[in-house]
Amino acid sequence: MCHDSLEREPDNPLHYLNLGRIYLKADRKTEALEVLRRGLSHGDNQEIKQILEILGKRKKPIIPFLPRNHFLNKYIGLTLSRLQLR
């Protein structure tokens, strides 16, 4: 239903908010973040901003020239987090 409403009214941020909430309930955080950010580009919505603020921002990778999912970035980041150095 959300996809249908987005097709009919692609400039309405409330449709993006609803789809983002559904993705969050389904543990699809990546898709939820994408949809919510797209919703903000179509209009200012305080609820979307609140949800994005609650979800937080990711820290920069330890080794910036490597991808975030590279094993060095993952394990060094985990180690530093556990030692509370990051």
C-alpha cells in the first residue's frame, strides 16, 4: 500500500514516513534510512527528523580509504569500542 501511495503522490513526505516505519518494524534498517532520507528531500517533516535522530549516525571508518565492511575496519573498530577508546 505504501508503494502504491508513493507512486500516486511521490512528493508527500508522509508516505515515506509510513514506509520507513514499516521497514523499521521489519528490521530492515538500511532500507528504512534510505526511504526516510528520501522523504526529507521532498519536504520538511519533524517526525522523520526525530526518527533519524533516534537512529543516530555512524562513526567514520577507522581506516577511511578501505570500505566500511572491510575486515580491518570491522575488527579494529570493534576492538576499540570494547576498550572504550572510540
